Amino acid sequence: MSCISTYVLEKKGIKKVLEKEGWIHAGDLWSDRRKENVHFDHLFDVKAKDAVLYDRLAACFSNPERAEAMMNWPVWFKGDDAMCWDVNYGFSDTPAFVLAISYPDELFHLTEYMECSGMDRFYFRGTRFDTDRKEVVFLETDHRGNPVNHTLPVLPLSFEEKGSEVWVTTQAVFYPESTEEEEVSEEDVFKPSVEPRVVKMILRANKEDFCKKGEEIYLFEREGSHIMYECEEHDIKGLDERQIVRAIEEGRDFPKIK
């Protein structure tokens, strides 16, 4: 069974801009599986637009053929404001990464749907060097373009403003922990070997660290801000923040509870 990752890059008018500035054109790509050229209406072609940038990025790949394959990408559009691409048996945010380098002042929104490992959504503007990972990554931002440390998309059951805070009711999924004596790792907490427990959680954040996009709500973590997690139906006192966040992320994939 194939594993497909789908990426959606949103920016108002992105289709017209990319076509006008020469990033996108119709063309053919060789298919090793079909042993023939396949025609695409839209190819995102880095070399055709910016040969200097192409050479810079190509040096990061193991061979010229790999570089050519990773920077000449078939894409499709959802209207005028969203460019999409699919990846079989892997992951590649190359088109978004190239545009982040080429338009460092433009604010983009990226959705990464990984069939085998969930979904991620975030705003970004430009790139930065991550000293921990020792590589260049997106500069994550809020919906206004201000830098943040992390974005938490949640499935809202309800939300309300209370003074300077926003209280978001969402759902989280917890799997029963192991009853054996050996040390339980973070991965073990979420083993889907038994029936999960879906519970309501309340997230409290400052208003400036909150925004609503479509059906989802985003909470932004930045220097000096924090999110408070409250749950009456499950004891979360022994869990660290990463475990709680993961439980909330998994909760997006379950039907909404009442």
C-alpha cells in the first residue's frame, strides 16, 4: 500500500504570481514506473526561474539526478490561493522552502498531511538556521508574521474570551499506560494496542497568542507566553507538556465528542 504525503501552501494570489514570475509552466517528466514521459499542466521548476538558487540547493543533494527530481516538481492548485503537491513514499517541502528563501518577507501558510504520521499546519516567513538540528528550517510565525517558537493547531469544540485570555475546549486522546514494572516511555503512553480514551480538555492562552482559521484554532507559543492545560476527565499531572500536546494532536483525528 502506498503512503502519500500531501502539502498545501497558501498565499493569496499565489497561482497568478508564480505563473507570472516564471516558477510554473507546463511540461513533461520521465516516469520510471511507466517508462514514458508524463505531461503535467503545472511544474514548479526552480532551475527555469532562478539558476543561481538552483545551483546552491543542488549542492545539498547526493547527485545531479536527485537534485533535478527534487526541484522540478508537479503541482496542482486549489483555486488561486493554494498550491498543492503530493509525495509518494516520502516527504518533501521543497517548493515551500524555495519560496521561503526567494520571498523572505512574504507570509505563507503550510499544511503538511502525512498519511503515516498525521498532520501539521503553521505560518512561516523566511528561513532560519536551527542550531539544535544544524540545518536551515522555516521561520515559524503567527498569522501576523511575528516569530513564534511553536504553533499548536487544535480541534475546537468551543471557545470563549475571558478577560485577557481565550479558553478553548478541545479533545485529546489517551491510551492506557502499561501496567508492567519497566519504565514507560513517551511512545508507550500512546500505543494504540487498546481502546483509547477521548476526553475534553481546556486550553487557556493569551488573546494575542490565538487565531481562528477555518474550522481550526491556532495557539502560538512564544517567549514570555504560555498555554495552560486543564482536564477533569484524565489525570495529566504526571505528563510533561510534549505528551499533552501529542494527545491533543491525536485528538484531531477522532470524531468530535459532545
